[in-house]
Amino acid sequence: MDTAPILSRLRQIVGHECVYTDATATAPFVIDWRKRFHGQALAVVLPSTTAEVAEVVRCCQQYGVQLVPQGGNTGLVGGGVPDASGRTVVLSLRRLRQIRHIDANNNTMTVEAGLTLAELHQHAQTIERLFPLSLASEGSCTIGGNIATNAGGTAVLRYGNMRELTLGLEVVLANGEVLSELKGLRKNNSGYDLKQLFIGSEGTLGIITAATVRLFPLPTAYCTAMIEVASPDVALAWLHALQARFDDRLTTFELISGRCLQLVQTHISGARVPFHAPWAVLFELSDGGEDAHLEQQLLEWLPSAPRYGEAVIAQNRKERQALWLVREAISEAQSCEGISLKHDIAVPVSAVPMFLQQAGDKLRAAFPDCRITAFGHLGDGNLHYNVSQTGAADIYQDEPRVNRIVFETAYQLGGTLSAEHGIGRLRRETLWQYRSPLARQVMQQLKQGLDPAGLFNPGVLFPAQEKDS
Ligand SMILES: Cc1cc2nc3c(=O)[nH]c(=O)nc-3n(C[C@H](O)[C@H](O)[C@H](O)COP(=O)(O)OP(=O)(O)OC[C@H]3O[C@@H](n4cnc5c(N)ncnc54)[C@H](O)[C@@H]3O)c2cc1C
């Protein structure tokens, strides 16, 4: 393929300095965060306006070149990096960074897709509002990527996923037209809610260029606690008891296994693990009052709480951060002990203890020396469930068997193979095994209807379609 004409046209659209082609400049855009997917790009293109994005899409359509949309490249399933063909263009949205509109009285903000999540938090705080999506990658991940992956995080229990936080979208379609539905409405039953198609579509149906998102009153009081519990069943009892007492003031509720506590204690210098126990829960209450009042309410309620062992309640912001560090450092601590096979499953909240029991029993029967590191958002039924030391010198040889046990157990309990990280390239074949033939057909019809030439994100969600050069 003669690439000169398309590169020349792309440079006309976005400017010479915003089309990268040499290996050094493109390197950070073609490898995913976990370094499992190494691709190559014809070019990395960085437009700065919606009009430029639309022009880039029209140009690529004209030359028959496929596009991979990319935000902060923090995705965990290889959805934002190109394949190895070197024939696709990476469309980076990082330069679309405008705050288009703030409506404090409507509790909404309209922002462009390349703004990072941390920047959105800061802008919301300047008008004393909260944007509640909270991820450890917030310094790098972008709002466009958050929407394309329907990101979750630690505050879903109270505020919902990115889907619940998104009121309007602007999307560049595969024909280069701009679908603008940036309304800040809580109610709008005027036909199909088109934005829902693009939320969680992982860049396969359109390029998200801007969004209107929901804001909330900024909490003024927090009460964060870590409690020792004997088992996941007791953790579940705690969840329900706290919800019954504090309702939606219960903002997060995380389950942490004893192995996680040990890993953090061993590998993370500066982390203070408050106690060792078979299981712990980390939860946070928040409201518009005062810290002391919230803590007082928790203390008064504790005598009627389900059984527990040790309990630590953060007394100030520093202690609160220290408790959260224990939770947030688990992945890093685990990586110090080598590669693990990671899963991000969800089951009904009521089935979490059953999942842990059944999956653990089956894995230990198949791989007697394996280690299981389980933690996650119990309030959402979402577990990060990582398996290491299966016995094979190369752990990836055991991956198909491990995955089958984990995913089949989740599905038998009414669950799913991906709760918040998505499908990307990593899970596309597995997705195709687990969705019903009819669901697959409907997905293909949607793809065909919105992107008939297969322009956007080849090989993500759907098996790759080879294109002739
Ligand atoms: C340390 C760490 C912690 C994390 N914690 C969480 C967590 O708690 N919960 C969670 O849900 N995720 C988590 N993630 C995963 C990741 O941060 C999220 O998926 C995030 O939403 C991705 O945003 P991004 O801008 O980096 O997107 P990218 O990685 O660039 O892209 C992700 C997908 O979205 C598509 N895409 C990106 N931008 C656009 C756009 N503008 N239009 C259309 N498609 C687009 C890409 O093609 C790709 O398929 C974590 C990641 C890391 C590294």
C-alpha cells in the first residue's frame, strides 16, 4: 500500500506535528498498559477538535484504512492498541480537552473526550461538586475511554457505573458525520436512547468526542473503616446491615482476602496493614455533615453489627488514605510475586461467597499448589480473582484451563466474565463462547448498521476481519 497520500492528507487535517510515524514517537501508543499486546501503527494521529476527528474518519474511510480510538491507554484488555499489521491508524483523543459547559444548578458538566478523569475531578471541585467515578488510573485515563469501557471503580455502589453518570454524548460516526446528543437531561423518552449504544462499545461503533456528565454534591464528611470478618458470608451480612442502617451513605464496600493483606504487608513499603485476618472489609460512609457525627453514628450502631474481630476506623484524612492504600496496593504487591492470571468477574451479590467457595475448590483440585488472590467490589458483586503458581513453568500454558474453571463457575451462578474491564482483544474469543447465538447476531447487526465497512477498532469485541492492503 502506498501510504504517502493518506499520510499527507492526515497532516493537512491535524498539522504535520500531530501525525506520528516513527517508531520512537508511536511506541507508547502501540503497547497496552499490561504489556501483553504489542502492535504497530501506520500512524498515530492527534486531532484537537471534533471537526478534525470527523475529517480524519472521512479520510480513513476514503483510503480504506481502519482506526483504533485511544484515550489514556490504561485499558486492561488490549482494546486501545493496534494489531501487528502496521496498517491501522491510532486515533488519539488526548488533545480534545475543552470544558465546553458547566451548569452547576443542573449538576452537569460538558467536557471533551481527552480530559483526564483527575482533571474532571478538579474542575468539579472548583464548583463544589463531586464527579464520583474513582479509578487508580485517574491521572491518565480519559473521559472518552471511561465511557467507551463503561468504567466502574470503587464508588459504583452509591453512584453507578459510567453509564449511570453519562447524560449526553457527541459521537463521530463511521461515515464521518457527528451525532450530537449533549443534553443534560435526567428524563428523555423521545425514542431510542442512542448514547447507550456507544457506552461500553469499546470504540467499535463510533468515536466519542464529548460528553455531558452528572455531578453530585461534594461530601463534607467521610468515615472509613476496615473490619476483620470470618468469611465472605459474614462480609455479605455486613453489607446488608450497613445498607439497612446507612442506606446510600454507604459509598463503597470492598472485600479483601487475607492473602491480599499479607502481600501488601510484604511488598509495599510505607503501607500499614492494620491487622491480619482471613478476610477483611473496607467500607466508607459519606454525607454532607461532619466527620465526627458520621463516626459517632457508626460507633453507636457497632454493637448491633454482625460478628467481627479487629476493627479500625480512620481518625483523619491521613489514616483514611492509609486504609485505602492497603486496598489500592494489592495489584502492585501481587505483581512482585510474578505473573498471575487475572479475572474481573461479576456474579449476583448474593452469590459471591458461593463463587469463592466453588471456584476455589475446583482450582485447588486441578492445580493443588495454586495461589488465589481475591479482592474487589463486593457491593457490586465484582471480584478481581487472580490465580498464580499453577505448576506450569510458563503459567500461560495453564490459562485456558484456569479461565474455563473461573468463567464457568461465574456463569453457572448467573454471572459474567467481565464486570468492568471490558472485552478488548483479550477476551473476544471467550465472549463469543459465552454469549448466546442470538445475542451475537444482534451485536453483529448493530456493528453492521453503524460501521458497515468495519472501520473502527478491528479485532476488538469481534474476531478480527483481515483487510487487503
Ligand atoms: C492502575 C489501574 C487501575 C484501574 N482500575 C480500574 C477500575 O477500578 N475500574 C475500571 O473500570 N477500570 C479500571 N482500569 C482500567 C482503565 O483505566 C479503564 O478501562 C479506563 O476507563 C480506560 O480509559 P482510557 O482513556 O485509558 O482508555 P484506553 O485504554 O485508551 O481505551 C480503552 C478502550 O476504549 C476505546 N476508546 C478510548 N477512547 C475512546 C473514545 N474517545 N471514543 C471511542 N472509543 C474510545 C479504546 O479503543 C479501547 O477499546 C484500571 C487501569 C489501571 C491501569
